[in-house]
Amino acid sequence: MTGIHPDNQVPELKDYNLYASDPALRRAVARGGAGWRDDELLRQGAEYGCEATIRAAEDANRHEPELHTHSRTGERIDLVKFHPAWHTMMGIARRNGIANLPFVDQRPSAWTAYGASLYMHSQIESGSTCPTTMTKACIPVMRLNPALFATAQPKLNATVHDPRDLPFAQKDSMTVGMGMTEKQGGSDVRTNTSRAVPAGRGAWGEEFLITGHKWFFSAPMCDGHLVLAKTEERGSSCFFVPRWRPDGSKNPIQIQRLKDKVGNRSNSSSEVEFKEAWGVLVGDEGRGIPTIIEMATYTRLDCALASAGFIRQALAQALHYTRNRHAFGKALIEQPVMTELLADMALESEAATLLAMDLASHFGSTDPFDVAWRRLVTPAAKFWNCKRAVALTGEAMEVFGGNGYVEDGPMGRLFREAPVNSIWEGSGNVMSLDVLRAVSRNPDDAHLVLDHLQQVASQDSRLRTQAQALRDAVAQPPAELERQARRFTQRLVLTAQACLMLQHASPEASAAFIGSRFDPDWGPVTGITSGTSDPAALLRAAWQ
């Protein structure tokens, strides 16, 4: 979109279609077999790019959630109030399938369709994706308690948002969060101290009363949470803990405070205390961590998809700005050093999109290769896309100059939003160690992935070197490899991205990506000169 303003000020990017203007995304949808969703994704793309949605996203973040612990008569209510714009964004997310699509539609390609919707939604308002994607991720876990799931399933499958604060059986839909981390442990959930005491058996199975705390309890207004607590007999177990007990009384989950977060301001994250909160067992007693980790696997995919969306939005904003801003007699985008920078960002965006959308296409399948790819690449993609989103949103802010460093523009919120995905569901170190854990526990899976990469890499000498280096690395003693966990994960991701670019991007883009990313001089201040002689062509192809 271009148009010269008399004062050389750039008009706001609005009323555009996020899906129609993103050729890499559209190709990924077609390649993933989700062409049946194309018309709906075009509708969603227009909805996300329209001014009304952009304003709602801004309002949801400007008017932050408010905690009300007590009623006017002194009763404990633990209520978080939201601006109407929050419910607008939650309604859009729900309607667009982000809360349940791949578990409601049994076609494997539904994962690709889902990925496209989450990728677009995250570009406009990311806070509302937290309770929405957690709801999606809880579905396979809650199935482990058939009686509970029979009641919850219609509410989980719903495509409407119901903001009412009622027992979930009385609502049109429900949301579900998770409560894992505690004060003393963080990612080390084995040190959790919350305790669960048996309280009999009811309609939904074994009942417990839970006492303890959660240091990060995301979206406390969810209708229920999957929570880790220890039983005396078996240890760490997973429980469904609803906001309201089945008898209609409020469950004693006391919200101590809302977190004052750097970003993700529209979404309420909290600290809570359980005062003999009622819950039911989900999965086997003593198997809480493996049970709830399945939920985390799905949300790690979501982190990779959302961060690819952040990178895409950073690129779109930068392209729009530089096409409409002039300096030294030219549009900024025509200045050679800016053209080079933007082309590098375009490559990063395409590679991140390919990585995340390809990963989504491997979900919903029991094929051994798909399972192997998910095990190794999910933590690796989360590690890399989330880290690169922080860098790329900062780079785009710099493209705007001072206009990017003010709150009435789009870049401040996008920049603050980016780091949350690097931290949520495991930091970079945790993800790197999870990659190595997948290699050591499932060596056959590792060889399936490395065989595939080596086969694709055979087309390019630089890629062959990288694929062989990965094989050499996994042959090292575990202690030595662990010291190199982050380096190994970076190499795995870059090799996977390069292979995907070689398979699915244009020859110009794949040559530029491989030529730059495996150049020892490539980095944040360099560019792609070694890979292409026409970076402007990459920009023309990146946003249509």
C-alpha cells in the first residue's frame, strides 16, 4: 500500500487482508491440504486487517484487566473484569477455530488450517490467544477423564465466546487454562509443593481437595484449569480444577494479584492460592507431569506459530512504512541499505512461516516420520522462532525511527509482546535441552529426521555440511553435547529452515537464505548480498 502524504507521514496500515497479502502463508495452506479452508481464511484475513478489529485490539491492551477480590459486602469473589474489546477479540478467536478446530475436524489438514488462523490472529492481538490456545490444548488431556469430558465436550467444541461467570455446565462454551509453576521451582515442576487430599468419588471420578499456590496462573477467569499437585500416595498428579464447584459454590481459588507484565497486557496472568480447592483427577495418579506435558506440546507449537506471526507483522509494518516514507530523494524502501535489510527480514519471515506451518502439518498423524518430526522440531521451532521474533520486532521498530518508539504507533506493543513466547512453556535453555532429550530417548526418531534432512540437503553442498555436522554432534558423549545444546538446536533449526526453503520457496529466496545464513559473516548487522543480486525482487514477492 502506497500513497504520498504531504508531510511525509505514513498512513496507518489498516483495511488490508492478512491472508491475501501473504503468499508464503497461502502456499503453506495449499501444501498442507487445507484448500477447503481457503475462502474462510480469506474472510478471516479481511477481518483481522480491518480497522474495527485493529481498534478493538488496541483497546483490549489499553484498558487492562482489573482484579476485584471482594464484593461490596465483603464476600470473596476473585473476579477479573475486562474491557468489552477483550471479549470482542476472544469472540473472533473462538469463531475462527483457534479454541478447537483440529480436535473437532478430524482431517489432518485441520492442523494446517488452524495454524493459519492462529498465525493471523497473533499479528493483531496476542493476549486473547493465551486462554484460547490453552483451551484447544486441554482437549486431548481432558479426554483421559471420560465422565468429565462428556460434560465438557459440547462446551469445548463451541465456536462462540461466553464471558459469563457461571459453572461451565450452564454456559454455551468454556475456556480452560493450566497451572504448573510455583514460587520455588519455576520450570522445575518436580519441586512443586501443592498437595491434593482425597475427598471421595463423584460423577466425574476421584475427587481431591487441593491446597497450595501457583506463581503463574494464566487467565484465572477460565472456567477451569489443569493443575499439578502431589498426592500422598503417588506424587505429582494432574487435576481439573473448575472455577465453580458442581454444586454452584465458588471454588476457593484466591487470586492474590495480577502480574504486571512487560507485554501481553490484555491477558490476565495471576498468582493464586488454593484453599482446599475442589478438583478431579485427570489421567493416572502419579503421572501428572507426563499428562500435562502433552498439553504443553500443543502450546509450544502455538508459540512457534504466533512468533512467526509476530515476525510477519513486523515485516508488513516495515514494508508499508518504507514504501510510504521518503528520504534523500527516494522512498526509503529504494535506499540500497534499507532494501538489503528488508530483504533479509523477508527471508526470515518466510523461513519462520515455513517452519511453523510445516510443523503444524505434522500434527494429527501417527506416521512414524510425523511423530519423529514433532518430537524434535517442536521444541526447536519454539526456541528459534520465538528468539528471532524479539530481534525482528526490534529491527522493525528501528526502521520506523522515532515514529516506532511511541505508544500511538503499532511497534511498541508488538515489540513488548514478542518475548513472552520465548518464556512461556519453557525458556530457550529448556527447549534446547528438550531437543537433546528427544534425541537421547528416541534415537530412531532422531535418525528419521536427520535422514530426511540429509536427503534434502544433498542438493546443496553447504547444506550437506550442516546435515553431516548434526550427525557428528549426536554421536558425541551426552555430557559434551549438553554443553552445546543451544548451538546444536540452532543448527538443527537453520538446517530444517534451509531445507524447507529449498523445497518450497523460490530459487532466488532459497539461494539467498542458504547463502546468507551459512555465511560466517551473517548476523544482525549484515544482510543477504552473498545470496542474491536482486533483493528488491524478494520484497515484491513477500507482500502482495
